[in-house]
Amino acid sequence: MSQIDSKADTQVRWFPHATVATIVEKEGKFLLVEELINGTELVLNQPAGHVENNETFFQAAIRETYEETGWKVELESVLGLYVYRVPERDLTFHRVTFIARAVDFDPSLTLDEGIVRALWMTRDEIAAAKERLRSHLVLECVDDYLNGKQFPLSMIQDSLE
């Protein structure tokens, strides 16, 4: 057995958290959620969440947006892949952020646990609420979108076959 093999046997494997988020813009405002985290902190975020087992990135983005906001969306493009580290909790998130178009709203939907409400905010309103953002990625992704950053959905080969 090589030194590399024996070292791998004694180390705990690390896995990043695979997440998705959507940028949905309508009439100059962006779809956000106000959510309660850690039981006490009310923060703002894009509709976002973890990719579940046997789910594609595309399916996860559509599902999370609907569950957290009541909005059905159509994915149009990929904004980017973002890596977010939370050193104090030893966590790393790999976040695929999509650009989506709002298609239909379901006002009767009960939003996901922890989601207080969905709301539409301008870029300036989001920047003014900087201390309430779940992470710096909220404003960074809005700015990337406004700067025209986008990639075709076909850049992700995402199938469950």
C-alpha cells in the first residue's frame, strides 16, 4: 500500500453542499425571500436551497423557487457557479445560480418552513439592506445579472440517466 493510500484511509471525506438559487427579475425588481434562520435571525436571500437526492440542478432550482415563493419559473440561463465558505462552521457551498422568468403565481401555496414571505426589491433596496443579506452572494449575483453575465443552460450536462 502506498503512502497516499494509507493517508486516504485515515482521513474523513469532505463533501461540499450542492445548492441552487434563482435570479428572477420583473419590472426592475428582484424576487427575494425573507427567511428566519437559527430561529432568531431574519435575513434576505434569493430563492435557494439544497439539491436533493435524484434531482437535477434544473429541477432543484424550479422546485426551490416555487416552494419558497409560490412563483413558477422557467429557467432561461445560468448566471454562474459560486463557492461560498463559512469558515466558522467549516462549511462550503457550491451554488449554481440560474436566471429565470416568472411564469405564474400560486397565492394559495404554504411557503417552506422558515420562509416568512416572498418580496420584490430593486437593486438599490437590496444594497440598502446589506446587513440583512444571508450572504454577500445575494447582492453579488444581482450585480452579475445587471452586468449581463450569463451562460447557456446547455453548459450544464444534468441528467439522471
